Amino acid sequence: MLIACPYCGPRDVAEFTYQGDANRPRPDPASTDLDAWNDYVYQRANPAGPHREYWQHSGGCRSHLLVTRNTLTHEIAGVAFVRSAPVPATKPAPAAPRKRPASRKAKP
Amino acid sequence: MSGRRTETGGRIDRLRTIRFTFDGKAYTGHAGDTLASALLAAGVTLFGRSFKYHRPRGLVAAGVDEPNALVTVLRDGTREPNVPATQVEIFDGLVAESQNRFPSLSFDLGAVNGLGGRFFGAGFYYKTFMGPVIGPLKGTRVWMLCEWFIRRAAGLGRAGRAADPATYERVNAFCDVLVVGSGLAGLVAARAAALEGKRVILAEADATMGGSANWSGERIGGRPADEWAEDTTAELAAMDNVRLLPRTTVWGYYDGNTLAATERVSGHKAQAAKAEPRHRTWTIRAGTVVLATGALERPIVFPGNDRPGVMLAGAAERYANEFGVLPGRRIALFANNDGAYRAAAALAAAGAGIAAIVDVRPAISEGARMLAGMAGGELLLGHAVTGTQGGTALSGISVRRFDAGRPTGEARALPVDCLAVSGGWSPVIHLASQAGQKPVWSDERQAFLPPEPTQNWLGAGAFTGAAITAEALAQGRAAGLKAAGGKADRTKQPEVEAPTLDPAPAPVFEIAVPDGREKAFVDFQHDVTADDVRLARREGFVSVEHMKRYTTLGMATDQGKTSNVPGLAIMAAERGVPIPEVGTTRFRAPYASVSLGSIAAERHGDLRPARLTPMHDWHVEHGAVMQAAGLWFRPQIYGLPGETVEQAYVREARTVRAGAGIVDVSTLGKIAVQGPDAAAFLDRVYTNTFSTLPVGKARYGLMLREDGFVFDDGTTWRLGENDFLMTTTTANAARVMQHLEYFLDVVWPDLRVHLTSVTDEWAGAAVAGPDARKVLERAVTGTAVDDAALPFMGIVRGEVDGAPVMVCRLSFSGELAYEVYCGAGHGTHVWEALVEAGEPFGIVPYGLEALGTLRIEKGHVTGSEIDGRTTARDLHLDGLLSKKKPFIGSAMANREGLADPDRLSLVGVVSLDGRPLNGGAHVTLAQSGPGGLGESIGHLTAVCYSPALQKYVALALLRGGSALHGTRAFVSDPMRGRFGPVEIVSHHFFDPEGSRLHG
Amino acid sequence: MAERESPLVPVYRPGSHGNFAAGAGVRLLETRPGSIVQAAAWPGEERRLAAAIAAVTGLALPEGPGAGAADGRRAAFGFAPGRVLVVDQQDGLAAMLSGAIASDIGTVTDLSHGRTAIRISGDKAEWVLSKLFAIDFAPAAFPSGAGRATLHHDVSALIQRTGERQFDLYVFRSFARSFWTMLCHAAAEVGYEVA
């Protein structure tokens, strides 16, 4: 798989580190809403198809990149510096419906 | 000249004789021969024994598709097994041997397996060894009894045990156009792209460029095709935008138009050049790929079709035309298509007698009829071969009329020593299948044609199903031009002189003879017969994937190059469905065998990357036993002659507490955190506050992960208002860097902070012990190091013997201690000066064991306790959790489960029986022993002999934690048989008040 | 001033090695520059950073990713957004750059001890480097003066093309000995000379 780093150009995936799902809105740092933090830390949509994710070009310029990758085909629809892309903390939840447990209080 | 070599002709160099041995017998051949052609020329017919039945086998093919003639090449004390003899170029001194035979190839005891043919059919293993009960034995027991014999009897070559002295390497290449295959289509594609000025790589699996031009006997542009190919190759070789890669098999097609290929660099040479690798694996990133991989001929399945002497017609033609070898003196051909007729004519022209051409079709094209006339011999249309005779060589065949898909009438015997068979052609679509949709079945060609691409490739030549040379040339030129993005056609289409033949074969794959007792083989390499395929259908394994696994058809090293389509066809006929309905499997990389050495390449032995501290050589020279810590190497102990590891570290640790010791701490991760928002950033990533830290002071900090668990710890030094030096644990350095970079890039891009790894910029030496200050006073100039100038956690700058240093007073051992940092290039210089300054105080260098002992005595945590599952509370570090500000993990750290008082938390453990403790051992409250294990309340994380306490002690994570202090418990370590009483105590074993810290 | 020690000492063997019968394909040299310094700009301050570097070194940095320049004594090239590696044969560059780059432009980080500089030159330089790095070394893709950040397994490297057949590599000091061994291994096939 190749990722076209906006600074370094196309590079082999071995130069990159997966840094997680890019659809997670991070709660306000001062928030103590554990449900919101729980969603942020643990809940993932795991879609079969296009997926927005963070990759760091750790073996190159070390920038974090926002990569839209098809999880079925590895086809990459877009790569941008995260710094010039919208910050997830200010973004609404992703359009794809996400399954969440109905109640977290249910467990003993 | 031996019996099978023609007097003239072929592309071999008859003036150069090459000597080699096969199974211990000396042979000669000529330059340009393969092991297969040279042995065939010498009259050898028997090349191997089959996988299951140990049947005698001869050559079937002349190229990479050879299923039978697998040999082991012995070289420099190593063995390379399972190489097709057709792929081994001979050189002076080549030593090869046959496989899967005992005691010898011609007299093989394993051949008795052939008598138990019914017993070894498809599904043999499943039925025999997984059945519930056979007599008194469970199926699995039968397996255990038989395994040794079966593993010896069934199989391929044997790998060697000796280390391989050859070198292997990898290389990366970039090009605009990669052409795979240098047959005529590939050659003209490469030339068309190259003339457009593109960077072109042309890869050819064989030693010589040209593909079938080397044996087709056709004429191009008024010259023999092989000469035309040679000239075109020379033209390409002269262009500096073209790289020719002979002996290079492209075997994998990956995402991003990245292809993998392995080049056989020196294995074919009698003497490799100095430092020349044996194999080189290429990773090629191509703009466009032109697949011109050609087609492979298929055999026809009929009883006795594996007798040595039965080979593919194209292979027979190639042996005659390229190598000047006649595969037989009296040859019959058996075909369902016109291709075999060209072979017949070529074999006749080379001097062989053609006994007959047997063709299942009732009528043939004019071109074929003309070639049959040139070949001579009987033309038996509407006939089929129904059997063969002979032992280790063919002596005759049986021929019957073939009508409406079945043999009829009486069998006629034809005495022949070679039968050349053609069952049609399968395009080599393996790479296309890795980078495309499903292959497409063509009824006309009776073959799977290339799929729609999912990556950027074009096809040309026989790969596309093109059957005539003029078409291949036109396709190649068009593909090359298109790949290069060119418009104008700069090359002239050369004239091709070739007979006009019908490209469509008859849809006949098997000559089934009812009640036939001879086996009819589909997959030669795995000994899978037509009856095995039928058995699979009867037992319900009807889809291609099930059939493949049940019969193992196509799963041998040749991956079914000759057998996949006949196997599918037989299954389709049994089920009464068209072939594509049975399906075809997706081809996987690699297309051909790849040496593991060329994959591992340089990441092996002394070429494995290692990180060394600036003082590495000093440590080694001073007797250190070096220990791997991740990629780093660190001193474990500096043992004296006769000392055990424990004696060494106890001496080192004791000396530190009594006087002074010095330890290399250069491996600690160091990150420059710079910028106007650096302090604010640190407040967010550490649980405690750094914005209040004065310039010239250091502070211990703790980091959590987002989930609230402890991530890492270390000290951070404020060198300037906007300039911090963060240290991390050795093991987590890279992870901490990535963690911080993530937050700066993704979460807080508004912060003006730069992070730079400066781990390698600084050498670090920690001087610890009651005499540490005196050591520094002798060594450090340009600054005072007394309590006033250098209080606890203070930082000063000075010099040691002319080298600038930073000194921070901090302690990991609980003793008065200083970390002296200097430029890495001055590391040994400063270290030696510190050691010299410490000599009056008996300073010793100490290693990881003593470092660990000192920290265990003080109850300091490291990676053994910060294991990703512990919280700050578990480690009694909750005092560092600021309540005044949020930080990474602050909310999640307060989850109910993380505050549970029943969590495992840090305690000390003292051995009460005076015996050593083991890391990882469990602790139980109830007596525990070999007879009964008590319930575990946790485990030991770090153990040592404490010279300060004169006891074996440990740190432990136990349920109940501090509430257990003073409790008697037991270690329970059944794996190592260590049980015994312990006392649970505070983790602050030594100097809990910290009085020694201040000297 | 103390002498700065090279991490390559035990493995640095001047002379011809490998298959050099037909002449050495590459020449390897540890260049031991006095100063290797990172200058990094805040977003939007890249031009001012380039101007400050130009004022100190006299090197005019073209704009764009990986752009750089070299004059034989000094060299500079971009290797990451806003980040430039500046190298001088003389000591003292970090202090000079710190003087020229105000905190509102960016930061200066001295890496003179932490990076080891290795020069590879010769007809086979591109070939030998291709064995270690998965980047395109052809002049069209990697022009003279330009820089790249890449890695060979775990070893990060910054690479600048400083001539038609010459590249300067900067690797972490702790990996330098390992890397040198790998480089020599890769170069042995074409013969190499250690200067």
C-alpha cells in the first residue's frame, strides 16, 4: 500500500504508523462526562468501505495525515495534513450510523 | 556426442563443454543448457519419483511449469531443494540430486506405495486418521504410529541444516513502465515505451530474453525470430532509460502498482563475483505495467499420462529448437489443437522420426495439415491415446478411435519413446489475477483470459489469448505506446513468417477409459488423479475451493500451473455444468518459489540494526556483559573473573550505597520540547504541573494514556523559558514521541510547540552514592556543585575535562546522585573523566542488574510495573494527579473500576526462606505447593537480592495492596517449582524517609 | 575543547573494499561537520525562517517540500513541514541561528552530536542507496540540493543530494555503526572506497 504524503510524496506503508480512527470527536479536556470519554476512547464504527483515519508518516516527515482509505480495497481517496484538516474535537459525529450500547449502566 | 543431442542447431554454445554431476554421476552439457536439457541430451529419462506413489517421472515441461523434475542443488554445503531442473542453468561443478527416492532413483523402495493406490486416494488422511476407531486404536493414535513413515515416504526435497553462506539482498526500483515477460510482445512493448523516453524495466524469468522466439522457428523481419529478438534486446540494452532484468521472476502484484520480483544473480555461475548476492528481491513501483507473461501449455489427462517420455508438445519443440536435444528418436504427438503440429514439424526437421500425430478432432486446418505433411508419420484424426507402456522410459502407446467424447474400437499399439501432448494453452494470468477481478472464461480458446484490471496494467501477447505472433507484436507495440502515454507510432511492424493455424482447441481435457486400471494424472506434483477429482465430487466437494483442498490439486510448489484447468474441466464434466460454473481460484503470490533468504535479505545476523550508546566500546572493554534492551545494548553487569551475575550486581549495588557508582543512562528517551506554548503543552500531557517549574530545575512527571492508565514517567528539565528537555523510559521513547506528536498535530494544532528527538544528542552518566558529590567536585569545572548551587532537582552547566556538560541532581537509586549530560561525541571522554575522578572513592561502573536492585530497594517503578494495566493509584503515584487542571487521561482515570480498592497495587515482598524469588511468580495467601495451588492475589514484578536488606526481595502487584503489609503469604510458581513463605511489606524497602538523597 | 568522537571508529576502515577489481563503484566518507542544526518555523513563518537561514549561511533555499541548497561548506534542506536541517563544516552554527531566528519565527535545535553525517558518491551511489531506501533516487525525482526523510527498517535517515552522483546522509548517532555496516554491505557488490 502506498500513501501519498503531501510533503514527501508517495511512500510505502512501512514508513507510516496507523494512529487510529479519525471520526472520534474528543470531548472537551475538562469534561468529566464518562460516556462521552468512553465513546471517544473505545467506540469504533469499523466500516467495510471508505474510512477516515489518521496515519503518521513516522518514517518520513513525521506529520499526521488524514487518510480516507477503503478498508476493503486499500484504495486511498484522499490524504491531507491533519493540521490543515478540520479538528475532530470541533466536528460533529460521523455521518455513518454507529452502534452504541443502549445503556452502559446495565452492567453489574 | 550422446544419443539425444542433434548434430547441429539450437542456441547452445557447442564449443563450450560444461561438466556437472547428477545423483553422483558425471555428465557434460553445453553453455546455454539447463540441467533438464543437458540430462535429456545424455539420455536420462527418469528425473524424479512422485509425491505419494513414488512413480517414476520424467520431464513434462521445459520451463517454470515443470511439475516432475524437481531437484536439489547442493552448493557450499547447503541444499536448495525443489528446484525444477528446467530452471537450473548448468555450470562447471554443478552438483544436483534427485528427490523423494530411497535408496536410489532407479530402485525406489517407496514405489510399493503405488500398489496401495486405492488406499492413498484423495482424503486419505482425513479418513484414516480422524475416524473415531480403527480396531483397538483411535484414529489419532494411528496417525502417531504412521506419521514418521508417511512423512518420510511422501514429500519433496529436504532443506539443509547448515547456515547458508550466500548473501541475499533487496533493492527498490521505480519506473514509468514495467514490462513483465520478454517474449516478442514484451520486447516490442518495452521498445515502444522506451522510444517515448520513459523509464522502462523489462523483467524476464529466463536467462535469455525473447521467450518463445528462441524456439518457435518462425521468421520475423526476414530473419529467424530468435535473432530478431536478440537484436531488439541489444537495442534496448543500449538505451540508458531501459533496465533489462533477465533471470528475474516477477511473482507478486501489490497495492499501489508495486510488484515484487526475485532476480537470480549468481546462483547460475560457477564462481560468484566477490560480494555478489545469490538472489536479489526487487520491489518495483511502476507507473504502468505491461503484462506479457505468455501462456503455458496444458497436458491431456489419460491413463498412464505420467510415464517418463510423455511431455508437452511445446516443451519437446523447445528442447529440439533451443537446446538441440531430441526428447525421443521415434515420437508420437497427441493433440486437441493445431499447436502440436508445429512441434511435430520442428522435431522432424531436427531429425526425429514422427510415428504418428493423434488428434481427437475429426478435421484440422489447412495449416496443420501442411505441417503434418512436413512432419511425416501417420495422421490419426478422430483418435486418442488411451494408454502408455514402459517402465522408467516410454516404450509405446495405445491409440483408439475417439468418437463423441469417448474412446471406441480396438486399441492399436504404437512403439514410440516419446509422446508429445498438447491440450491447449492457458494464459499466465497469475499477476493479473492478483491485480484484477475474476478471470474470464473463453469458450473459443478453452481458457481463462485475463480479468478486468483493478490496478494500472495492460496486457499483450499470448497472455491475452493472442495465438499468432503478428497479433502478439501488434498488441505489444500498442500496449507499450499506451503505457508510455505516446501517440505517434515510431516503430515499424515487422513481417512475420509463420504457418496459419487455428487457435481454437477442441474442448477435450480427459480421455476417460471405462474400467481403466491405469491412473490418469491431473496434478503430477501432488499425484492427484482424475479419479480423485471424481471422488471429491461424489463426496460432495464440488466447488473449486473444496475440491482443491480435498484433493490438494494445484496446491504443490507449481501451484497447478499445468493442472488447474484440466481439474476444473473434469469436475465440470462430472457435474454437467460449464467450466466457469465450477469457478477458478484467485491466484496468490508468489507466482514461483521465492527463496526465504531473499525476503529476509539484510535483516539478518550482524546486519540487524542495533543502537549503541556513546560509551558502548568502553563498557565492552571493561568487561561488561551486554544485554539487549529493545534495539539498544546496555551493560548488564561488569563481572569480575569468577563472579556470578548475582555476585557481580550485589557488589556493584553495595559499592554504590557505600561510596559511588556510575551508570550509563544515555538510552533514556530525550525529547526537546520547545516553543512559547511548551509549558502549557506539558501541563496537558503530564498529570502534574510543569508551568510552575523554574528555569534550571527538573521535575519528575507522570503521563497517562487517554484511557486513564499510566503510560510513562520521567524527569523533564526546564533549560529555558520556552525550552524543555523531556526524558522518557528507554523502552517507551518512540511511543512517547508519537503520542506527543499526535496531540500536537491532531488535538492541539494551535499550540506553538516543536518536538525533536534528541536522545542521540546527549550522552548521560548517572553518578550515585554518598561520595557522588565529591566525585563531581573533582571532575566538574566552571560551576559549583554544592547544595546551594545544585539543590535536589537543580540543573547547572559546566565542563568536564574541556567538554561542556549539564548536571542535574536527581536520583533513581535513593542515594545522592547526579545525571551528567554531555554531547554524545564527548560521551566516552566525560565518562572516563568521571571514572577517574571517582577512583579515590572506589567508584564502580554498574549495569542494569544493579540499577534494578537499587530501584527495587527504593520501591521505584519501571516498565515491569508500568505494564499498561496499572493506574497511578495502583502504583501509589496518585499524589502526582493534579486536581487543578485537566490532563490526558484525567477523566478516564476516575472511572469506578480504576478506583476499585480491590485492584492489584504495589507492595514489597520479602523471601522468608532465604531463597531467590522469580519474576512473574504468583502470590497466594493460602499455603501453596505442588500438591495444591492457592488462589493467586497477584504476582511479583521485579526481584533481586538486596544487599541493603541482605534478603531476597521483590516488588509485587497484589490485590489489597498496602492493607496487606505485614501479612505472611506464599509464592507459587509451579512452572519453576518454586514455593515458599514470604512477607508482604511496604515497597519502600530501604531508607523510606529519603534521608540519603540529600547526602 | 574536547575532541568529538565518531561512533564509526571501530568499523571505519579507509581503503578499497568489496568487488573493486574494476574500480570502486562508490566512495564512502564520514564528513564530520562541526554543526548539524534543525531550524523549525511556526506555520506561516516558513519564509522568514528561510530568510534567517539565508542571512546566516548565505544559502538561498527554494520554496517547496524538500527544497534545499548546498555550497560545499554549508548545506540546508527541508525534510518536514516547516523544518530545515542546516549543516556547516564549522562549529557554532546553532548559536548563530538562534541569534537570527526569533521565538516568533520558530525554534533552533542543535543536533551536531546526535546525527552522524555520511557521504556516498560515485556512479553507483543511486544503486547502492536503492538497496536501503524505498525512495526514487533518479535525478528527475530527486534533484540536486533537495532533501528527503525516509528510513531503512528502524533507522531514520535524512538524505540530501549534494551533487549529480553524491548524497549526504544524516542518521541517528546510536544507529550509525549499524547503518555504516549495512551501507558497506550494500556497496560491496560494486566495490567501495572509504576515504
